[in-house]
Amino acid sequence: MTEEQVILVNENDEQIGLMPKLEAHEKAVLHRAFSVFVLNSNNEIMLQQRAHHKYHSPLLWTNTCCSHQRAGETNIQAGTRRLEEEMGFTTELKELFHFIYKAPFDNGLTEHELDHVMIGYYNEEPKINNDEVESWKWMAIDAVKLDMQQNPEQYTIWFKIIFDEFYHFLEDHKL
């Protein structure tokens, strides 16, 4: 099985090449990624807890799903694919914004991503893929904000960045 490739981009999100995912994280090269937030009719976010065997950020809570686009795949197609792979359902997604962040991990890897943030709505229970997801829960937006302040070590670095910097986007997109 060949290693998954990520799409290398410049700061304008223009593709400049492909690289194996692990190598991109070892070299801290800017690449395209996405983060999906799913909300329900109670304006709660579906959070996932990353699987215990993930090579970075295991057992940390994060947004509904996130990953990397594949060559030739739109952001929406990538988000839809990964939502089904990780959480076992699909829903219509809408792109909200994108931003660049860089976050080193204790294991020597670094996320350096141009992250496309998407939102969708769903009211059912997911059918999680245990290879990817340890657990899940619905949580009110304000409760997430408070819990991240009280227990920041329980959340992924990218989720804290998205949530802190772009909280107003979630507030503006209530049902």
C-alpha cells in the first residue's frame, strides 16, 4: 500500500506539488488540509476523540473530522469522503473560510497547513470507524469554549486554533 500524498501549496493555496504525508509532517512543508464541523439542531458540535493509536494527538478531542485533500479532489469532496470514512455518515457541507497555521508536536512532526474549514448539519448518531475514532459526543459551543479554557490539554492544537480564532464563524452559522 502506498503512503497517502498531500498537496503542497503556497500561501495563495496554489498547488506546487505532492509529497508523502509523513514526509510533509517531518519537513513542516505547507500543505492543503480541511476541518469539518458538524452541528445539530440544538447548535451542538459533534466532537470526535482521536483513536488511541494515532501517530500524533491520540485520544485528544477535536472537530468532527479532518484530513487532507487528494489530488484532483475538491475541498467539499474531500470533506464528504472523510466524514463518511471516519464518522459513518454524509451531509451537505459548506466552506466557511481557510487559514494557515503551523504547530509542532512532541514527536518531532509539525503540522503546517492551509486549512479549509467546512460546516454541515446532522441530527443522528454517527457510526464511528474505530481505526480512526475512539469516541464522540455532542457538545454545546459555549461548553466547548469553557472546557477548552479549563482543560486545554484534552484538545488538538488545530482545534484550539480554529476555535479561538474563528469562534464567531460558528456563532454566525446557527440553524
